[in-house]
Amino acid sequence: MNASPILLSLLLSASVAVADISVVPTLMSYQGRVTDSSGVLIGNTTPVNRAVTFRLYTAATGGTPIWAETQSATISAGEFSVLIGNGTGLSGVPGPSAPATQPYKSVSQVINALTAVDPYPPVYLGITVDDGNTSTVDPEISPRQQIVSGVYAMRAKVAESVASAAITATMIGTGAVTTDGILAGAVNNAKLADLSVNTAKVTDGAIITAKLADNSVTTAKLVNGSVTGDKIQDGSLQTADHADSSITSAKIVDGTIASVDIGGGQVGNVNLAASSVDINKLVAAVRNALCPPGTIVAYGGNTLPAGWLWCDGTSYTRTDKADLFNAIGTSFGAPDASTFNTPDFRGRFLRGKDASAGNDPDRNNRTALRPGGNTGDAVGSYQADEFKAHKHSVPTDITPGADLLSLTGTPNADENYNDSPGTGSTGGNETRPKNVYVNYIIKF
């Protein structure tokens, strides 16, 4: 017979150059077209089943096959399609006997055995189609077809068996290698050329403390001004981290060192340059420390001392007298949301806050000194003058107009006492102890 097969696709060509058979397929798709010796298509009118034998050689002609299998193919109008590798192994080919449904070795195993000697061995496919006549030997279709690398094989070869330095920078497109494409730890110091990683290639926050070896960042590696305050964690710099005299006045921003940052006894006369301490600021600091804003004292003068206000109920803006407002708030009144009142102690006695001690039985009924001020048991609340409730009793059988002070002895048992007619009104305009005027002033 005359057979003319046409190779349409080869999917197993990757095995030619790959040593690891677990990453390439073990089957390859084959399609062919055959006719008889007269040129008539096999199975032209009715599909027929014929045995097709596939052999692999390392030579284009002659030689001994290194692998062979046979399988039944349905041929219709001359065309058939099979998966090489799914057939039954043939006897007479070197190797053990074949299982029932697969050759004694897979295509990948055979070809990879060749690659152990030659990375790119020549492999040829020989095909024989049974013409159905058992009296004659079916010839192999000529020529044999060479299996060559395809797209899959090229990718597998590069990905799985790349020699050192086989892939150069010119082979990799810009942006082709992304972070997701690099395994953790794959890029180490030995793979980086000196100065190959510059600042522009490092994303903000990409280098964290855990990625820096101890003492790996030295002074010589830091550009002047590159380490700013926002890059230093609170408390990360200790005294032992500073060289002697390394921190000068020029490196300290005004107001950055507060009192809490200075230990007791650390600043002595030798640490202060002449005229370095502003006497006005020192006086103000000492004054506020000894007498904090909100302090109220009795003052015998009529001219306000510096830093004090009269306790006369005057209102001030909360921003202008911020320290005083932070101390007393709106305890003594608030005309509006932007102002507050000083206490008004003119002609009034002061009383300590009860604080639920029970010494002031009317503590919860106290009112605001001025609108917006505190009420109840709180600093700033006001209480009007008042007598404690009491009564004076006289006997009812005393002659009207009699002088009660002239009566002597003990009243008789039959004498009656009640609140009428009572006594006459005596006294002045208010109830008060002996007192002396002073001015009350408050520290702001």
C-alpha cells in the first residue's frame, strides 16, 4: 500500500530538552492522512479500524528504534487522530514487556534518557499503517519526521534547566520580572553588583529593621540630612548611641527640649552660657511653678501685680487668658462660647467646697455665681445669706407691756408659752462676724 501521513501538531516536543519529566506532558497529539497504493483514501466510504505503529529513532534512516508502540486508529476518509503514548508497547524493542494500556516506557522517559547524554538529541518518528493483509509486511512511511522543540518545550527548557548566567539582562524586558515573580530570599547580596540598588529602586518603607543586619548601616552610608526626626522612633536613641559632643546647639530646634526631658541636676552653671537664660522667661517659669494659674489670694494693695487679675467677675476671652481658662474653666460663669468670667468676690466671704462632706446641708441647692457658672457642690457655686431656722417663745399669761427682764423665778406649771406675741426686731442690715476688707486676686 501507499501511505502519505501529514504531521499537523506535536505537543510533546518539550521532552526533548527537559530532564524533569514531571513538568512536561507524556502524550503528543498526532493527525495523519493515508491512501492505498492506488491513491484511494482509506475508509473513504465507511470508517475502518487499522493498527498504527509508532517508533522513535535517533537517526533519520535505518537504525534500531529506541521506543515503539501500536494502537488501533479509526480512519475516516483517509484521516485519523491519536495520542501517541496511549498505545501498547511492542516486543522486540529493548526493555521489559509492556503493560496492557501503555508502552513499557513513556515517551518522556525515553527522550529524557537521551538528554542525559546530549541536551538536544535528534529524535525521529517512524509510522507504519496496517493495510489489513497479513501475508505481507507493512512498510514504514517515508520519510521519518523529526520531533523539534515547540513553544512549550522552549519555556520548559528555560524555566527548569537554565545554566548559570544563561539568562542575561538583554533577554529580560523592562518590567518583565516583578516582585511576585521572585521567591523570598532568591536575590541575595552575592547576586547584586556593587551600587546596583540605589535609592530610586527602593520603595518607601521597603527596608525595615528586620532586613538590616546589626551595625550594617554606618555613618558613612547615611547622606547628610537623610535621617530626619520622623524617621526615628521615640526612645530609640540612647545616650550610648551619641558620641561625645555630637549634639550641638545648632542641631536642637528651639523648644524641643522640655522640662520632663531633663533629669534632676543635669543642668549646672557650667552648662549655661553667659546670658543664655532669659531672666524674664525664668521668672515666669518660676512664678508659674510656685503659684499656678487659678490661685486665689487675699491682696492688701489696690494696684494689680503682674500676672494677676481682680476677682471682680470680669469676662476674658478663652484664648487671651488660656492658662487661667484651662485652670478654672467656666466655674464662675461664661457669657458665651468664647469667653469666661473671673470669680466675683467683692463683699463676699469664701467657703470651702463641701465635696459631699455634709458640712453644708444646702450644698446641692447652690446656684451659679453668674450665668453659665457651676451650681451645686462645685467650685464657683453661690449661696445667698440666711439665718438658720429658729424661734423665740414667751408665756401667754404675761400682762401685755410687762418688762420680761424683771420677771424672776420659775414660771408656774399652769403658765402657757407660744410664739405669740414674740419679740421686737433688732439688729443691723446683715449677719456678719467682725471683718476687714481686702482685695481678692487670681493668678492667670
